Amino acid sequence: MSAPVPRAATVLFEEGFENAPGAPRLLTAYTGAPPLAETYTADPAWLTACNGWLVSAADPATAPAGSGCGTSWPSQQAMASALAEWAGGDPAANHAVTAYTAGNPGAGKTQLETVQPVQVASTGRFLTFSVDAAAVNCSAAHPLLEFFLLDGERAVPAFTDPINTCTDADTVTANGTRVGTYAGDDAVLFSGSSAGVRMVNAQASGTGNDGAIDNLRILDATPQLSTAFDPDPVGVGDPTTLTFTVTNTTEKAAKRGWSFTEQLPPGLVADPGSATTSCPSGTVTVDPDGRGLTSGGDLAAGQESCTITVRVTSARSGTYTLCAAATTARHGIDPPGCTSVTFVALLMDAHAQAVTAAPAAPLAPSDVTCTEDPATDNAQLGNTHVGSSTGSFTSATTHAAGTAGTGSARTATSTSTSTVNGLHLLGGLVSAGTATATATATAPAALGTVTLTGTTTLTGARVGNTTLAAHPAPNTVITLPQLGTVTLNEQRVYGDGRGLVVNALHVRLSDGTDIVVGGARASLTRTPGPCPSP
């Protein structure tokens, strides 16, 4: 069973800084596209000395008056072009927010912050950011970008290590610009209804510390829960493993504190002692009645997925389905799709008769009919005539049973025993002290092979002048000249090899007489059936 493939995070907000016709401008003079029309602010140190300018290669080649950029302006335009090439945009027209520090800004100051809050559709979601970033002059001080998600006045870090494009670039362009796409490595389990972004530069020096950003995004990076059963199908009473997989999104940020509760459908029961989890800080608790479980934990930064497993079983056959509605109390996790498991039972079918002489009804019948539940049936007869002139026997007992073993193991047995004192059939042509037939169908598991066994035991039995062996070979035929045949230990497989008929004695005469003494049959059939007829 392979883990689901991580999916991309959902973009809740994206700013490409392209709603900027006309001359270059400072970040604080820019308004994003409607309907949000986002605006931005920054600490003064990042709005002076050639910092905070929206630049494109299509802008004039001379820096704006009073910008403090001087001869660095073409390098800023080159970073905007490099970011466009990286993202597949237009290198000539693309705008980026640049900083070519002409003085020491000081550490830990806000380089960019959203003003209008971005609405979040639902709470309890993991949010993070991504940004395209470029850097030059990496031989000197490096820009060190730290991102925070804003929940009202509260700023929550969405990183563990600052973004350092100089050391972690995805590519280096022909003019030496280092560029890449970066996402937060520590997603925030967000509880607010709106969010913002704050980018802080932890680099205090203005010697170097030259870079640009583009395509700022707020991402919903909530991991996905999925479920699977293995094996499927499985026998009633046997265990299958239910695996919950928590799959990260493609940026693979850390996700700490997700949780969920799963309710199992009626008839499906979890084993409390079997629950395990591979998730960091993971917990899993199964309800005492086995009807549900609660789990929680983390995904570490860079971790693609983790799992929670528990063994489940069912005492009844059927197909059990888990869908999103079964996953309740979700926090920081998306619900699974549907998955199902089928539990297979063996239907036990066993029948025994002392004597059958068509068209009369069988004598002393015992029947266990096509059931997955253990059952038995017994019958007895005393001194009885077979038909008006066919013969008689002094007593007979029959027994039919279906029994359950460990797990889904089943046995269907039927036994027909005829105990005869001075038995006379057909005027004494066929006689026996006792005649016993047994048919047994056994399977070690519902999905296992069915084993069929049959035996016949005779004592004091004769056909004409021939004394019969106590254990005749299957399907031994004795011919009655000009009358018909007698088959000893008659055995016949039916139901695609899942059932067996055994008759101790089977008399067939040319005048149509058909008598079975000691008849038994047994079969095992997987649900939903039906049980076969011989």
C-alpha cells in the first residue's frame, strides 16, 4: 500500500506587484488589484536609502530622484527580470520589490507588511507563505528574510530558519543573480478569521543585504487524511489493518498539532491494544468499546507523511465503508475520501437423512441450512418401514452441524447413521447391521481452500450373497443381474469443489426403485452465497 502523493497547498492570497502602471514607486504607494486592493507598510529603514522600490526592466534606466539608488538601479531592474525568468513571466515587464541597502537598516525590522487582512474561509487550518526571492552581492552580507502570519495584532512565526537566497538559491542567472521560490518551513495552525503577512529582515548590515521579492502568497497548507484497509477482503473474525495516512502538502512545512476523531460503522470493531502511530508526538486512543478512535500529532519539516494504524475486525459478513462524515472533530487536517473493506463469512450447509426412497420424503432428516452462525440438528427414528414393501430398519440417528473455529475458520459436517437389526431391503437382497455415511467440508479461513472428506462404514452388510467390506472404496458398484446396481460409499463433489455428497448405500433398480441408505452432504460457500445444491 503506497502513501498518497502530496498535493500543492491552496493559494489564499497572491501578490505579483503588477497593478503598478506608470513610473516606479515605493512599496507604500502601491495598491494591489481589486477586490482586496491590498496595501503595504514597512519600517522607515526599509523605505529609504534605495529600499522598498517597485522596479521593472521597462522602467527608465535612471533611478528616481531622491531614491538613493544611484548606479545600483540597473542591478535592481536585473533582479526583477531574473524573478520573471524564474517564474515563467515577462522579464521586461515584471515588477518586484527591491532593496539595495545604501545604509545599515538594523536587524529585525519589518521590510514588508500587509495592511488589509485576507479573509480565511474556516478556522483550524494550517497556513504558511511562499515567496519568490532574489539576491545579489552575496560575497557580502546576505538578506535574511523571516515571515510571520498576522492574526489580528498577534504575529506568529511561520519559519524556523530565515530565508537566505545567497546560500539556498534554486538557480543562479547569467548575471549572477541568485533566485528561488521559498515556503515557510513551520506552518501555523491558524485560529483567526483573517490573516496578514509580515516580512522581517534579520540582517542588520547594509554592506550587501541586496535583494528582491515577488509573487508573495498566503497558502492553506492543511495536510490530507486518507484511509485504507489491508487486507481486503478478509474473513469474518480475522483482523485487517486500518491505516490512516496524514500526507503533507508539497512545500512540506512542519505541521504541529493536527487531530481527528474517527467513528467506525456499526459492526466494525477496533482492537485497543493494536493502535500505533509513526507521527512525531503522535497519540492514538481507541474507545473501550472499539467503536472509534482519536489521534493527533505533528508532521516534521520536510516530512512527506506519517501513519496511524489499528487492527479492526467484524463478527458479521458485509462491506463496511468509511467516508468523510466518519471523521469528526477535525483540527488542522482535511477529511479523507471513501474507502471500504469486505468481511467474508463461510455459509455452512449440512444435511443428513437415514433413508430416502423417492418419491417419499426422507426419513429422519437433520438440516443446517446455509448459515454463517454455528448450528446443529439431530433426528432419531425407531422401528420403521421403508415404503409399503421395500423393507425396514430397527433404528436410525442423524446429525448435521456447522461449527466455528478461531477467526473465520469453519467446519460444516453432516453425519447420517443407520443402525439396523435384521435390516431387510428388497426382500433381504440388501441388508446391513449398521451403515454410516459422513461428509465434511472444512476451511481454515474464509478465504482459504475448502477441504472435503467423506467416509462410509458398514458392519454386517451384504448384497445378495456378497459380504461387504467395512470401509468400501468410494463409488464401488455391485451389479444385481437383471435388476440394477448397488453403489457403496457413493461420493460426489458439487458447488465448484466446495461441497461433497456421501451415500453409504445407493440402490438403483431398472424398475425405477431408488433408495439411499445413510445419506450426507456438506458444503462451505463464501458470502453472499447462495449455497449450492448437489
